[in-house]
Amino acid sequence: MHAPVNVTNKISYSQVWLTFARNSLIREMTFRTNFLLDCVSSMCWTLMNVGFYWVIFQHVNSIGSNSGWGQAEFFVFLGTTWIINSLMQAFVIPNAEEFSELIRSGGLDFALLKPIDTQFLISFRKINWAALSNIVIGAVLLAVAMTSLPWRESHPWQLAWYTVPLYLLYVGCGFLMLYSLMICLASTSIWLGRNQSLYDFWFYITNFSRYPMEIYQSGWGLPLWAVFTFVVPVLVVVNVPARVLAQPITPTTTGDWLLAGYTLLASVLAYFISRLVFRTALVSYRSASS
């Protein structure tokens, strides 16, 4: 009986994901008022954060001495933060939060029987469309900030042919690293049953990614910089793609190229670690009926 293998090989994951997306949108549109309120509340929270940082830059010229993160550069950073976080909140977090419920109710049993990769099915079966509203604000903030970037005499800011593709690549790397971290935490539900505190831990950890890494590179911040760059590499999630636009990488910026190469390696390694942790957890899983 090799039919399941043949069926799996014929599955188009893009078509499956589009089906998930359509079903999620239909579910959202069933309660349109709630959908609109979610969009408005999410966008208001984002705008309040933008206003908070705008007030800060009325009193300071940059974040960190000689760090290069002035107001325009930091708003590029902030726009990138909203884009990556919105992708996580739309595609990953709603599914990860329900993983323990699948285990408790026996829904994971049915997922394991499907002729499709279980991690894919668990990760992307639901989409929170309202969370994508913050991408609009992030993109607008990014565009406005880019028009305000100062021209430097030594390094004039300009868009090279590779800048936008490189930016999108590293936004993808940032998303992949946060996704991998969330999957690792969600997988512990199989051993712990309920791990809400670990999801809270994810939000605490990712808070470090919302600020330029230069603020950690002195004094007591050095241990934090080392841990969250090389052990749990959340500091590169936003810093690298934002740096591509705000502080363009040139052939002479060796340190930036090393950081960019490390980010690619770290994102791939994080993904494979998440696969290993998820599969190891599944080996320990016992059916809800057992």
C-alpha cells in the first residue's frame, strides 16, 4: 500500500495554503464588524507607538552615539518591525496558540493522518487577516521615512539595484527565525500539555528585536547582545533588513556583509532546528484517546 506516498507527492502546498487563506477570509467576513474593529484597534495601537517614538525624537537626534539611527533611519527600522510582526501575527501566532488545544481535544490525531506535512498543516491552517492591517502602516511609515533619509557626504544614500530584493530577502529571514522560535515553543505543548507561559516568554524575547542592536553593545548590555545575536538570534530579525535600507551595505562595509551572511545562516539553521524539535516532540506524542 503505497498510495499515501503518491498522494502526498501530488499535493500542491500553494493550493492548500490558498484554500486555508480563503476559508479564513470567509470566516472573518462572517463577522465583518468584529473584523473592522480588530483592524482599527490594531492600527490605533501601532499609530500610538509611532507617536511615542516621534515624541522621543523631539528631544534627541539619534539612538546611541554615532550609531547612525537618526529619526528617519529609526522609522525605517520601526516600519520593518511592524511588517515582520504583522506577518507573524497573521500567519503563525493564531495557529501556535491553538496547538495545545489540538493536543487536548485529539485534533492532532486527525492532523497526523492527513497526507500532508504535519508542521505545515499545524502552522498555516488559520490566518488572522485583521493583523495584516499593520503591514499597511508599516509600508507607509517605511516609504515616508525613506524620503527623509539624509544625504551623507561620505556615503550618499541611494537605492542600488539589489537593495529592494535584499531587503525582501532579509524580511523573509526575520520571519523564518521568529517562526522557528515559535514552533519550538509550541512543540513543548506535547510534553507540557499547556505552555501559555512559554508563549508569554516568546513575546518577552522578541521585544529585544524591536530596538537597534547598537544600544546593547556596551556595559551591561553586552551579554544581552551576545545571547540574542548568537544563541537566540532575535536581534538580527529587524536590524539587518532595516540596515539594508537605512544604512546601505556597500562593498567596503565588511562588518555589515558578515552580519548579513550570518543572518542567512542563522535563519536556515533555526528552521532546521525547529523541524528537529517538532519531529522529536511528535515521537513523544500519545493519542488523546490513549
